Amino acid sequence: MDLAFIPSPSVGVVHLGPIPLRGYAFCIIIGVFVGVWLGNKRWVQRGGRSGTVADIAVWAVPFGLVGGRLYHVVTTYEPYFGPNGHPLDAFKVWEGGLGIWGAVALGAVGAWIGCRRRGIPLPAYADALAPGLALGQAIGRWGNWFNQELYGKRTDVPWALEISSDPAIGRVGGTYHPTFLYECLWCIGVAALVIWADKRFRLGHGRAFALYVAAYCAGRAWIEYMRVDEAHHILGLRLNVWVALIVLVLAVAYFVVSAKKAPGREAVVEPGAQPAEGADGETAESGTGGDGAEEGKVSVEKPAAKPAADDGTAESGADKADKADEAEESAQDEPGDTKSEDAVDEPAAEAKPAGSGSTKKS
């Protein structure tokens, strides 16, 4: 007898009159809102405008949902296009079946379109959104709990997940590893890792997103290995395990190459917005910040020169020559004080040729 376990919901949908309220859909919607909220907060911290993340998400989310469903249907086509399959069931997203690989891949296409329309670099947007994506996945995984799907092998650990029997779909009751919970906790850890690493090393140019992808794939590989639902196998491993390992290698390669080619972080992530403080070392030297610094320098120097001329401190060449003449005459007058009174009374006209201004100017 099991002393403790995680119970599964008896139903995954509640009807509000004719309107069905599905737990799976609610988890996806809440995950999207949390991801956009955190992404917007990080985008503003990087120097972007508030609301930009949500505007681009209008493109990314629908593309992501379509991509996630396409990946699931293509890699698990038997229930839809196999013998006794039901093709129309491929559109029943609320019944579960969204592949994260397709969701991120096609969602990135939608984000690229939104970024192009706003003149925003996609890597910078992806960096801001990365932890929010991980948290959104953590919340979305609880949709599998409502649908009693994607659990692991049988176990009697205290945190085992109780699954009810359903002969109609071939589900055998019992207690199993709650792989949805493992992935939820792993995604929360990935979000914390990306936030910490981003603050510590100032990741930019898509490296925060690459770290999120690599860390998630590392956890998804071993969690996927525990699952017992039907899946295609290649060389003894589930297809999604191979996908996780391949994407992990690509993410690490991008991280390393990007760090060498474009170290630091983008100074300006959105046209017309304020540069991020301390981005790439000096905000004032990049984008509009650099121009502002030069203009500030000129505006300080020019007023300093003008008042000097108004006060007479900046002298013309003629003024300097006249002052030199006066200094020379003064120097000649000094020895004259020791002469006799007759020498002092000599006409100025006789003494002037020796130090006259006209003689010097010629």
C-alpha cells in the first residue's frame, strides 16, 4: 500500500455552462503571461521600452503554438494519420501534445518577424525573454498533470504520481515517476541560472538564450529517458533524447563562437530607447550616447571662448603691438629718471624715433 503519492485530478476540464474550462489550456495561458511579464521587465532593464516584448509576443506566441503542435503531430503521427487514426484530432490542442522544440523553433520565426518590424535585434530580444521562457515551461508542464500524461516509469517513492486507469486509451493505473514535476523544477532552476549568469557575466548577443537552451536540453535528455509513453526510437534512444543532445551541442557551440566574435552586451537594444547602463563597458561611446557625449564637449568649449573675447582677454594682433610699444616706452623712461632735469625736459619728438610704434610696425 502506498503511504504517500501525488494525486491526479479526477477531471481535466470544468464546464461553465456551455463553455469548457480546461486545465491544460489554463496552464499554457498562465505560462505565456508569466514569460511575457518577466521578459518585459528584463527588456526595460536592458534599455528597451515597456510593452515591446508583448507586442512582439503577439507574433511569437501563435507561431509557437502552431510549431509545437506540428512537431508533436509529425513525430507522433499514428493517432492522427496511422491505421484507425483521426486526422481532425490533430487540431485538438487542448487535449495535449505540444512539442517544445517546434514551439521554440517556429516561435523564433514569429519573434524575428516582430523584431524586424520594430528594428530590434533578435538575439537581444531572445536574451531578455530566456528566463521567462523557462518559467513559462515550468507552469505549462502542469497541464500534463491535468491530462494525466507524459509520466515516467512505475515507482513507489513518496512523491510518486497516481495515475487512474482508462482502458479506452490503454492507460494502466498505478503510481509513476512525475516527470512533469521533474521538468517543472528543472525549468525553474534553469531560469534562476540564466538570471544569475546574465547579471554576473553580462551575457549578450544571444548568449543568455543559448545558456537557457543548453541547460534545458541537459535536463530534458535524462527526464525524457524516464518516460514510458509511446515514442519513436533511434539506436535504442527516444527521438526526443537525440533532439535534446543535438540542440545542446549546437547551443554550446553558439555560446562559445558568439563570445569570441561579439563579447559584451548590446549597448542599444531598441531604436530611440535609452542605452543600457554599462553595456559593453561604456554607454556614452555607442549609439546615440556617443553623439551626445561629443555634442556635450563642443557645447562646453564654445561658450568658454566667446565670453573671453567679449571681456577683452582675446586680443587682436594690433592691440598686442600697441601694448608692446607702450612697454618699450616705459622701459626707456626708467633710465631717464637718473638723468638731469634737462634730459627729462627734452621734447618727446626727439626721443620717439628710438621706440616709436611706426618704426616697429615697418
